[in-house]
Amino acid sequence: MSYQNLLVEVSERIATITFNRPKTLNALNRETVLELKAALMEVSSRDDMGVVLLTGAGGKAFIAGADIPIFQQFTAMEALDFALLGQEVLGFIERMPQPVIGVVNGFALGGGCEVAMACDMLIAADTAKFGQPEVNLGIIPGYGGTQRLPRLVGRNVAKELVLTGDMITAQRAYEIGLVNRVVPAAELMATARDIAKKILSRGPVAVRTAKMAMNRGLDMDLQNGCALEASLFAAGFATDDRVEGIAAFIGKRTPEFKGK
């Protein structure tokens, strides 16, 4: 598919989706969100794509937030539709089989921070900034920010960020557990690709089911989450990957997984 607001590249089983509206600092509008939905659905259906990287074009921003001028004309129902669309797409990021790595190269504010939080892990440039500044506009986050942020960093830290609308540095984001790694900007994409390649070298079925267990288990109590884990653990013993992985370990060789 061709896209107006995204770039999609595939190399070595890694799909890189780049938000490509640099003149607006990659701000989100309805068209961009719909394109993201289409791109993610295309990627998720392909067996030759094992990891997804999300990043932003232009060097200044991952996603600087929503395209604020469109908010001037929104009715309450249009705002609801816009929020529900974004929540649907971000929920799909969590449900899709491939791990999604957010490669945060600059501002990740508002909707941009919310997109980042839906990713399975985040690698940030040391120049990146994060925040949920919606209260400065007299509104609240609409793409899951009030829900994912407390789950990731804890209730009180999340409240500080949402209620003040302040931006934080990449280092502070790392300290509160929002970001996995902070690296020099020049090393950002190479670091993300190295992590992606490491994931690709592991058992594909195990990676897929581990992501499912963690994301779905967070919405369960511990007992039911562990029951889900046990069922997925047992299912792994019916795969060829399990046979290969254990044989390779015993034979002291590198496994050749087939994803079956």
C-alpha cells in the first residue's frame, strides 16, 4: 500500500513505520491515524515481518501530539470519534503478534506519548522529550494516556505528569520506567535494530505468546494471569520450535527456528 503520511520500509524481517509529517512535527490527524491502522494491519498479517519499529521523520519529533488546529471545529461527538479511533489503533499495537519498538527521536507529546506507551518497549534518543500537555488546552488525554501512564510508571508519578502538563527529558522517562533505554541520537536506530534482531533470533511462537501473556495478563488478577501463562506455556510444547530449541540447547548449537 502507498501512504501519504507514513513511510513503510521492510528489511531483514523488520518493518519500519515512520510518521512522515515533519512540517507539523508529525502531528496526528484522522488521516494519519487511519493510515497507521492500515499499515499495522498489513504488517501484522505477514509472516515475513517479525518486529515493527515506529519512529518519526525530520529529526525533531516522534509525534509532537495531535494536529491541534483540527480541534477548533470539533463537536463533542467528533472528539469522541477521534478518541475512540486512536484507542482502537493503539489497542491493536498491543494485540498484534509482532513486538513493536518505539524509536523516539524527539518530541513525544500528547498523542505521541500515548502512541509510544502502546509500544512493547521504547528506545529514546537523549534529546527526546515526553509529556501529556493536554491540560494546557483545557482538555485531557484521549488516546489512553490517563490509563496506560499509571500502569507504566505508577499512579502518583502519572498524576504529576498529566495534571501539570509538564514535559520530561528522556533521562527522566528512563528513571520512572517509561523508557527502556536512552542512547545518543546518532545511535538510536542502530540500537533499535540490534534489539529487533535479537528478538528475531528467538523462538517466534514463544515471542508472540509471551507478548500475549503479558499484555492480556495485566488486565487480569494474578491468579487468572498465571492460569493464562500456564496454558500458553503448555501450548508451546506442541510446537516444532520447542523441539528445535531444546535440541539446540542440548547440542550446544544455535537453534534454527521456523515459527511453527
